[in-house]
Amino acid sequence: MRFSSIAGAALLSAGLLFSCSEQRNDATVRQIADVNHVTGIAADGNTVYCATQGGLVVWDLSSRQYTILSTANGLPSNDLRDVVIDGGGALWVATKLGVALREGSGWKVFDSSDGLPADEVTDLSVDIEGAAWASTTGGVVSLKGGKPGFLDDSSGPGSRAINVVYFDSGKNMWVGTTENGIYVNLQGNWRNLTTRNGLLLNKANTVAQNWDNSIWVGSSVGVNRWDGAGFQTVGVKKHMGTFDVRKIIPTRERLWFFSATGVHVMKGSTWDHYTEREGLVSDAVNTGLVISDERVFAGTINGMSLIENGTVINYVVPNTPFGKDFITLAVDRNNRLYAGTRESGLNVLDSGYWALLPGQNANSLETVQSIVFAPDGATVFNTSSGVAFLRGLDWKTATRSNGIAGDDVRCGVYDRQGRYWVGTSTGVSCLTGSAWSRYRGVHGLPSEDIRACALDSTGTVWFGTAAGIVSFADNRLNNWSASAGAENTEILSVAVSGNRVYFGTGDGKLIEYDGSSWKSSGKAASGITAILPDSSGGLWLGTDNDGVLRVGGAKYTMADGLPSNRVRALAFHDGKLVAGCYGGIGIIDLDAGE
């Protein structure tokens, strides 16, 4: 286990091209994350804790004030999955990188080095005696006494990926897995219940016991009821408009369903509904907490709603971006900051306010991997589903059906002739006029898996691939992998500074080309995922697991306030260094220490 709280400055270790004297980081780091995507709720009177994709939000319902606790305060990750208060009043938080126990102003963190079967914790529950339990991607763990204990019964769920653990009134344990159905310990004996026993799906999102002692199971394809003999299907779609049930919570008279279409409550044959029409902050409900039938909390993708005596009150943290995995950053001519995420859409910061930029359709900008501003004023979005060109209010898209090598487009660049080059997961393509040409392995690419590209000062277009480096000049492909010492080397990033081209590798080396010769550094850190030149000629690097570092200078990590050490993108905006990370955005004010 490890104890963590707000940490001080980090130091950069020495290493060839990256060697530097130890120095204190004087810059301040501010986090911006999606704290409205709620994944778990716990309450202690008028204090309500929301686990979110951007940290832990602590709400004071009386004053409607909130506090955000994140990796800057010692949590191991901002990607939280659940939160519970155990029978002794201790606060537990499930994260992607372990489980955290609140102790004073800090956290005691348990991960795989402390007995967890896996670092990724998916759910928390409390048993009849008040002890906390954790579901992980590697099995079930008891947290009784503040110490992880793996549930290693040979007949039980073992090391399988677990979604939920539930304890019924008879102290029987129900364990819902991701693909192996449900394991239940009935009076000391384990049974494995699957679709063979009537389950709609071998994946359980939620398990609950109703007042008649029947067990209800919810999944993305519907609801089952277990009566001791087998599972029966409950027809809920006609009442809720969806099969997708994320949480079921019973009271003495009602069953509360938290679903993809809102909150729905069943009393006998009567149904009531709480959706956006009734004031719910969003119909996309992930989780819930029922204090009583008169006091119910719903956690949605856009904030928390309190349903109190039939009235809905919403709690939202203002002006935050959407998404948890920020993979690209770009600044346009109007000083707007674009932040693209994996699977959560494209955010735009304009005049201090965040908004989600809609594409041509609901999914077109779901995963934006890079952004290019065209010479004619167009904005080009390279996405996992093709290229989207935005000119004014007009959208045009290009996919494999139009002639691109593949739909998974990672990078793009305009050359001096106005041609648009893209790198995809299945080769390189070039748009000349309205026609695309393609380059594949048979044309000399060391790998068709393209990761990054750039245009240098001579007009040459460079591509980093999963197995080396290539360039295009005068329509001729040149494979530089051997010359650069990068044969079979994964190239994750490319950038140009002056007359030099830099390549970041998957094993943490920085390769430099000055137009006539190649140089390679020793290993600087984990993989170099982003390279950003600054105005003084220096280089900033985003790394796969070591934060942000400046070549020959400072280093910034979670210890300094970054959302995580997994940095995917870098940009300068309003004089500050912006880092796109897993878990949010870090804004580094480099002048704060002056």
C-alpha cells in the first residue's frame, strides 16, 4: 500500500540527451476534468460523494457548494468507478488504478502490489456486517479491516473479471461477472448461473433483492428475476423504452431502475418515470443511490440529480469538458483550444467556456485523433471513422469508400502543393484535387500502421510508423529506418523545429534529423507520445507513463498535479503549456514561479 496526499515538486533523472541538474519545478499545474460523468454515489447526511471520470466531487447539499478531489490530492487515478461508505464510516473509492481509503486529508491506496488481483477496480459494495468489498478485473477482494483479502475459493469466481458483488438478506454473496454469468454462494456452496439457467446475458451490471426475496439482475439487454429455481425474463422495455439497466435498488414497496433512458420506479403494476422531461439532468443514467422512496440520487453523464418528494434538483459542476482520455490538442487562428478525446467527442474552449463540438452526425467526431488547420481556412478532423473537412458550416467526409487507405486516420498534413496527406492504420494516402492515392507495404512502407506525421522546412512530408520512418519528397517514398537506427522501431510522434525533424519512439528514445545526419538519444522515459517545440528552441515531450518533460529541463508528473502520467498531446495556449492526459487536462503555468 502507499499513502498519498498533495505532493511537492518532481525531479528529472539524468540520461544522455536528457541529462539535467536536479531542479525544483516552480510552475503550477491546474487540472480540468470531466467531473459531471458520475459513476458512483455515496451519502453521509447532506454530504454527497460522486465518483466521476474526473475525480471525486464532494457536494454540500445545503449550500450547493462542492469540492473536487483528484490525483492532485493523492487519488491514484481520476477515472473513478464507484464510492461507498462502510459500516464504520470509512470512505472507499474504486479507481482504474486501485482502491483508495480516505485517511485524514490523504488516501491510503491499495493496488496489485498490496494483494489486489488487478489494479482496475470496477465496483464497491458493503456486506451485512458493514465490511467493504471490491470487484476488480481480476477477481473479488474483501477490504475488511482495511486490508485486501482475495476471494480465492476454488469453486467461486476466482480470477475472473467482476462487475458487481451483492449480499442478500441471508448473507449470500452474488458475484456478477463480465462474461461468465453469476456466481452465488448459497449457504457455503457456490453455483455458477449462466444463460443456461435463463440469464439473458452472461454479463451482469447489477444485482438486487426485492421485498419478496427474489433476486433481480440487470444487464444491457434486459432484466431477469431469480425465484430459486431459475431466471425469468421481466419485460421492462415497454415501461422504460430500453433494455439497458445499469442499477436496480429495492425499497419496501418499490423497485428503482437506473437506466439509459432515465430513472424508472415500479410499484406493483404501476410505473413512475423521471427523465429529462421531468427535469433530470440527463436521461443517460449510470448509477443511483436510494435513501428512501422520497430521497433518491441519480448519477448521469451530465451530473447528479436528486429526486426529493417527486421534485428534481440538479447538481452540476459548471464549465467542464467531456471525456476522460484526451488524445489530441490544437489551437486555431482565433485562439480556440480544441481537445479531442477517445470515444467521448471533441471539446472546444472558446473565451473561457467549454463546449462539445457537434459533427456532421452523432458519431463523426466521437474520436478525433488529430486536427489540421488548412491553408484555405478549413478545419480538418482526422478521426477513427475517416477524415472530416469543415469549411464554414459545410461538412465533407472521406473514408475508405472514397479511396483513403483506411478509416482509422491518425494524422494529417498539407504539403506546399496544397495536397493533403494522411496516415492511417492501413497505410498512407494523399489527396490531390478530388482524388486519393494510396501507399501500402508493397510500395515500401516498413509498416502500414502509421502513428504520426509532419512537414519539414524543405517541404518533405515525414511519417512515423510502427516499424520505422519514411518520407515523401517529389512523390518519391524514402525509407529512412536503417539510416536512423529505427528499423522495427515504433515511432509514436513526429515534430519539426527549425531545420530539424524529431521522432519519439515507443521505447522512449528521441531521434533527430538535421537534413544530413541522424542522432538518437538514450532512453529518456517511457514512450514519447508527443513532441512540442517552444519559442526558445527547446523541446517538450509527452510520455506514455512519465508525465511531461522538457529536454534538458524540468519534469511534471502526477506529483505536481497532472491528472495522470499518461500524456497523449501537448499544446501552448494563452502562454501556458497544456497537456492532454488520461483522466483530464493539465494546464502548466510556466511563469507562475517567476
